[in-house]
Amino acid sequence: MHDGIRDATGPAAGQARPSPQGHPRRGRRRLRRVAKAAGITILALAVAVTAASFGYNLATDGPAPRPAHLLFAKGGGWDTRYLEWGTRGTPVILVPGAFETADTFARLGPALATDHRVFAIDLSGTGYSAPNPPFSAGHLAGQILAFARTMKLTGANAPVLVGHSAGAADVGIAALQGSAVVRGVVFLDGDAAPLRAPSFLGAIAGTLFINPYKTSVLRLALSQDWLIRKIYSSQCGPTCPRLSQAGVNTWRWPLEQPGFQAEITEALRSGVTAMTPAQFAALKEARVPKLVVFGADDPQMPRSDATLTARRIGAPPPVSVPGRHLTMISSPARVATAIDSVGNRQARRP
């Protein structure tokens, strides 16, 4: 008889069977507890990082260092810092690229000064010029033209504009906006083509790259001498002089000035300054001498790119000089010779 006898594989008589849903419910409760603990941990970490960021920013706060005896040209709504060399000859305005300043041309300026009046400027947003957003190519082209007019570089004194890297777009557009006051245009290590930042960088700029974190990240990066030297060396090449401590500060201090945080955020969102297809077509038709100069070992602008750029703007075949992406430092004499040819071509034009 089986009455009253418990089945060895089942529960005793009268004992409730476990719900088939029992284990999943316990799993969900456990998952909720884990998620809650993880959320608390993440929140605590975020609070700690934010507090540390505020603390670091407070500890490193203070006026950004600046060289003494800076020169400024005030006019046309702009306050532009500049350097100058030479006292005679065709004027030349040297325009820096992204994260660069007038000091980038410290070797090229004297090389040009034997036959030219030479000016190098800081574009708004990077360096010692007063910040004046937006930092678009069209707006910065206006700064270049305002500087030329303020310094009376018009008419017979019209300058040759030399734009390095991203600055190529700025001088290209300036030549279109002020064709009557531009003697010639040189794209130096730059093609003026759009180069948008990857979408994930735009997302970072719009969400994570905000204060206080943005300030902390920039200050930490700029405090690393080895990082500045490494970037400089990779961009300039083995023939460039090694950066001294003063040289490191020459690259670091301009990026610590007011306005740079806004400029780099805009660059992450929109990419470097560039020309549109319509502007390329207009520059190609413009009756102004043009030239493309590039580094023979520049990984950012190979010969094929330089050749295409020359065709796009209506320039003769590009001129190759020794160096990578900072040819004004690696080959100042060769770059000066190329720029001089543009000024001479303009002077001989009827």
C-alpha cells in the first residue's frame, strides 16, 4: 500500500510544492540589489571625481603666465597679438594653424625678413589675442583682414598671406573676402579641406568634456612637459631643434589663455576650419597668385594631397621641402624662398 508513504522523489504529504517561479523571482531580487549597489558605487565615484576635479582646479587656479612686452594691433573689432621682422619689401602675414601661435614662425620670420616686412599673428581662441568667437574660418578670415587694415597693409603694401595647416582655410577665405588687399596666398602644410572630428569626440565635447572636468583635463595635459615634447617631435621631425624648457612654455602658455577651452570644444564638435567647395572654386578663379608648400615627409599631407590641393585652388605644382608638418621650423630658408616667389610673381603682374 502506498497511502501515507512519502515518495522519495517528491515532497511529503501535505507539503506545498515550490513555485516554478520561485527561482526567477529570487534572481530578479538579487539583480536589483546588485544594480542598486552598482548605482550607489558609480554615484559615489562621480561625486569623488567631481570633488577632486573642483579641488584640482582650485589648487591650480590663477592668472595664466604670459610673456612680457607683447605687441597688439587693435582695430576693426579685434585685438590681435603679433610679432614682426624686417623693415622693407613686400609684406607677408603668417597665420598659424590649430594649437599654434605667432611664435610658431620664430625661425621663418627672420628668414623672410631680408626681403620682406613680416608679421605673424595669434588667431582668436589660441594664444594671446583677445578671444572673439565664433572660431569659424570665415570669422578668423575677418581677423586677418582687420589686422592688415590696422597695420596699413593695403594697396601698394598689400600682403602675401601664408596659412599653416588649418590656417590655410583662413587665408584662402580672407583672399576671397579681401581680394583687393591681398597680394598672394600660400597654403603651407595645409589643404583647407574639411576634417570633422569623429562623432564620438563630438559627443564627448557635448556631454563629458564640460567643466569642471574640461579644465582639469586640459591643465593636466598641459602640465606634462614630456607630452608637449613628444607631440612637437612627432610633428616636426628629427631635423628640428629640441625643445628647451623655454620652448616647452612657448607652446604651453598660449593654450592656457582665456578662450582656448571654448575654441577646442568647438574644434571637437565641428572639426578644424575648412573651405567649402564653392569657396575652392572661387579661389581657383581669383586673379591672385597661389602656391602650395608641403613637407616631403608629412604624414598629414602626402604629395598626392598637395597636388590635388594645388589643382583645387588654381596654383602651380606644389613645392616640396624637407620636413614633416612643421616645415617653417624644419626648413625655414626653403619655405622663405617659396614664399618669396609668390611675392615676386605678384609684383611682376601687369
